[in-house]
Amino acid sequence: SPHFTRLGAVALSPTPHSRMAPGFMRFIGRLFKSIDKKPPPRELNEGEVTAERKALFGYDNTLGVEPTWSLTVGSNRDKRRLFLARCLSIYYSSFLHDRSLLIDILVETNDAILLDPSEEADEDCLELAVRDADGNIEFIKVIYRKRALRLEGRDLVDFLRRSTCLPVARPYEIKLDQLVPRRFDPPLQLSRIYSQAGELSWATLTIDAKRHVPVSVMKFADLTSKERDYLQWQVQDRRHFGNHRIWRFWGMVMEGEKIAHVVMEDLTLGPVSEFVSSCQRSNVELLSIATGMSEACRYLERHNFIHRAMALDAFLLTHDIQVKVSLFCFSPCTLFPLQNEYEDVDHCRWVPWECLPHENGYTGTPYDLTSMVYSHGNCLWSLYHSALLPFENETAKQIRCRKYRETASLEINDDCMPDEIATIVKQGCWRSPKHRYTFHRILSKLKGEKGHTARESNRSLRSPSLDTDDIDRAIGK
């Protein structure tokens, strides 16, 4: 007679017939994972785009091709969403995160461009910026749904074609006569940082007769044909790389055969190191900068980008005190360094001891994302100590010595760095490689501390018993 067992009362012992075959379970797992892994629409794979659509909106799949980085990370949904956006020539990504620049781009009624969201909470969406008849700029949310970019329930490209919007294309191909020099000398600190790469200057990028945007330009001179071709490939490969925390570039212009001009975003204040060393900054300001630095490193972590020139000088400030990390122009004839310079003492002071060469000549551990976390900890230490250099009082031999650095540590001044930040640096950045935090975890802790500081400041400001000196002390001044 059949044997019945009451579910929940007695556990059934597995029998050979009741077990699922391992191969079948793996098949089920792959089936569920592949639900959201369908390839992009056929027209994006094979370029089957109508001439009308391509002429009006630059709907070209070659604009979305990223051969080395973007299509290998992130969820498949994000890949398709960004791929579709990059196929549109009106997609300016995060170049205009400073919304004040839109006035010089959207100059006529119904001018429209596609942007990354201004708020981090809406990073899964995009924004269509449109100038109305009154001269105001309206932002309309664009979402990814049913394998297409949609606005108000309609396909975005179809909406643009049927509406009165006038798309303003991003300048992918830049000519030399589009760069108009500006009478503005770059900060001396910036010129010092990028002295190895080339000459830094400021200019205005003219998109057309009515539209323009301020830019900075790095000039590479005396390039060989091989160096020129490699630089062009790097610029082509990274033209979509970055977000609002990355110092991005618009493109590259050749002047003859040996001179290249890399057109970058405009920066005016200079490096973070100069900002914090010029005068004493409040803990609120420093925490905001530290959070921005960690957001930049988190983006690099997500895209597996190794920043081999990580130092406090690599973090820059815009005129509205927004942090951007510089990835490029640290070495001559190449967009970004491909190897660490362990002969340079100023470079060795930022890298962890395990990456330094052995005394017998053997190479150390390869510099990777875990090593970047240590370097980032040194950057945070320098940020809170008025831009002091790590191991500033040690000799060059000691800084390069792997055995000495293994036991050496940086002294934290309690009056400069709050205990909460010091704990993050000591426990998350300076420990052994296997115990170091990820940038995601560092950023999460800094944001939590930032929210706690804001709540404490608001509570102190609302308290009627505090005088002016107490309020200043409460907000960290």
C-alpha cells in the first residue's frame, strides 16, 4: 500500500527517486538567469537603422560600442539601457551635471538633449532636457521598459521624431578650429601635476554658431606614429567612460601628425590638496569631499579600472566644490599609465608595502583594486591632515623599502581626523589585503557618517540653549 507522510510533521528522507539530478538543477539555474540576458534588438546588432532616423538622431550602434570595459560589467538590464542611450548622438551622459552649462547648449526653443540623472537616487533613469518657449529648461524622466527607452509610455526615438523637439547632437568629431582659446591661466598646482604629460590650457568648444561649452585642453607633442595611433585608440575606447565623479574628455583633435589635443571637461579650482592646505576646513566640508572621492573610486571598482596614479593630487574640484578624480594625463604619450613607477619615491609613498619590489629584485604583488583601497586610505589620511604627504619624514630609501613599510604606519592626529573616519581608514584600508574593505563598503560607511553628522548639526542648530560658539563647534568648524 502507498506510504503517506504528513507534511510539516515528519521530515521525508530523500530517496534516489526524489533527488533532483545535479545537471537538471544547473539547467534550471541557467534558465532563470538567462531570462534577462536576451541580446539587444536586431537593429542594434546589425546596424539596420533607417537613414531618416540615423540622420535626425544619430541612432547609430557604433556610438554604443565599448570594446574593453562597459559591456563586461553590471547587470544585463543596465548594459542594454546604457547601450541604447549611447546609440543616440544627443546623449551627453554626465558632461552637463552642472546644470548651469545647459544655458549655452539649449539656446533655442525646443532644443533637447539626453542626460544622466542629477540625483543619485534615480540612477536607473535618464533625463530629457528641453528648453520651453519661456526660456526655462524642463527635465522629463526617461525610463527603460520593454527593452526600449521610453518617455510618457512611448518609445523615446519615436517621441522625438513626432514631437517638436530639436535634438542637439554631442560633438564626437572635433576639429581644431572649434577650440577657441580663453584668457585664463590654469592653476599652478594643475600645471605641476600634469607636467609630465603635456601642456594644459583652457578653451571654449564651439559646437555650432550658437552653442558652446568651456573645456580644458591637454596638448601632447612630438608623438610618434605608434604613440599617436595608440592615443587615438584609447580616446575612442574611453569616450563613454565615467560619471559625474570622473574628469571626462570630450574627444581628441590632431594638429598635424605629431601633436594631439585631448579635450577635457572644464575645471577651475584645481586639486583637492590645494583646497585643504590653503586654510582650515570644517569636518562637514572634509566629509563631503571624502564621500565624493569614495564615490569616484566606487565607479572605478564597478568597472574594474585600476588607477595606478592614485594620490590626493588625482582628486580635483570644480567651481561648485564637486569632486572629480583624474584618470588621465599622468604620463607622456598615453592617456593613462599602464604600469606603476616604483622608481619614483612620490609614487611609492601612496602604494601598499606588498606591491613594492623585494630587495633581491623580485617584483611584489601586482597592483589591483585591493591595493587601490590602501592608496585611498592614504588619500583620506592626507585629506584630513591638510594635504600632508604619507611618510613625509622618512628617507627615500625607507619609503621604497618593502620590509620597512610592512611595519611602518601613519600617525593619526585626533584633532584633525574624527574617530569614525580614522576607524574606517585603519580597519578598512590599512589592514592586510584580505581584510581590506571594498570601495562599496567604504562609501556606505562614509554616507552613514555623513547622514549622522547632518542630523547632529540640525539638532544642535534647533537647540535654543546653544550660543554661536557652540553651534560652530557642533557643525565641526
